[in-house]
Amino acid sequence: SQELEQSPQSLIVQEGKNLTINCTSSKTLYGLYWYKQKYGEGLIFLMMLQKGGEEKSHEKITAKLDEKKQQSSLHITASQPSHAGIYLCGADPSGYALNFGKGTSLLVTP
Amino acid sequence: NAGVTQTPKFRILKIGQSMTLQCTQDMNHNYMYWYRQDPGMGLKLIYYSVGAGITDKGEVPNGYNVSRSTTEDFPLRLELAAPSQTSVYFCASRGEGDNQPQHFGDGTRLSIL
């Protein structure tokens, strides 16, 4: 089965600072999804990466998939309190359902 | 813009009671899913469905049952609730085609006491 490991488990950053969250797979990724979960709420889809070397951005969030397609990173530039939450990566090895990492909890302090 | 709707949002059950978590989507998606989320453990797949009348087990199906009589609805049934089933339950759906993202409901927070 495909295991996804996220690092760090938790992160506290000062508002305005940049940060990076990593997601490493035990097998080749054929589609990597990033979701954000606000505390106590559902998951919101951020981005999906498919090709080796692919990079996508939305507002101040950039996600990349490495050339070997086994690691993805999520980078937030100039963090804001609205970025706080849990970030989860997910992969679909079966074509039916996602496996998720355990998540990275982000807190942004004033 | 209803998307995926889950009811109830919160529930407390006694050990041994039964209940049904409701999930409905208005996007005409064939694929639907039930996950549970425990603190620090990510999401685990309980059951999924690829269309009306078709369901299959995920990673942690024991103690749960599902049915899919319509495209819109995918209820999750807990029989003989146990403390280990205390969790947050999420329903999701996605459309046809490769690499379509899953859309999630807001979750049902369930405590078994």
C-alpha cells in the first residue's frame, strides 16, 4: 500500500514568514492532492499535481511535485492568520479513493 | 451551492445504540466516500461507492454498513456503537474522469459514551 508521510507534524510561524510543508510517498505518485482543513470544518481542495516537476500556485500558496514523483512540497509565502489550519496531502493509488497523510497543523501568530 | 451535506453535525450516543449518518450531494457525482478522522491520524477510508447500487469496503469497515440506493445519498450506519467509533466522520464525492478532486462535507462529530 502507498504510505504518505508529512513533515513537520506541526508548525508555528509568525505572520509574514514563509513556510514549507513536505509530503513524501513510499511509491511513485500518479496524482497528488493538497487539501486544507480549518479547525472543526471540512476539507477544502487546494491543488492537484500530476506530472514530475509540475508546479502550481494559488494566491500565496505554491505546490510542487519532484521529478521522481515521490515528494511534494507546499510553500506559503508571507503567511497570514487565514492560512492557519491543517494541511493534508492525498494520493490515489487505486483509481477509486485517496490515501491521506496524517496532516500538518499550522498556526500563524501575530 | 450546497455541494456535499452531512447531518447531523454533532451527536452523542450511548454504547450499544445505533444510528445513521446522512450524506447527500447535489453534483450528480457517481463516486462517494466515507472517511473517519481521529486526532493526529489523518483520514481513514471506511466505505466507498462508485455508483448507485455499488458499494465496497475501505481500510476500516468493521462496525459500519452503507447503502447507495440513489446517486445523491450515501448513508453510513453504525450498529452497536462502541467507544472506538468516537471520531469525526466525513463524506466526500467526486465526478468521473481521472484526477478529479474529492469534495468534502463539513463532517459529523460523534461521541460514544
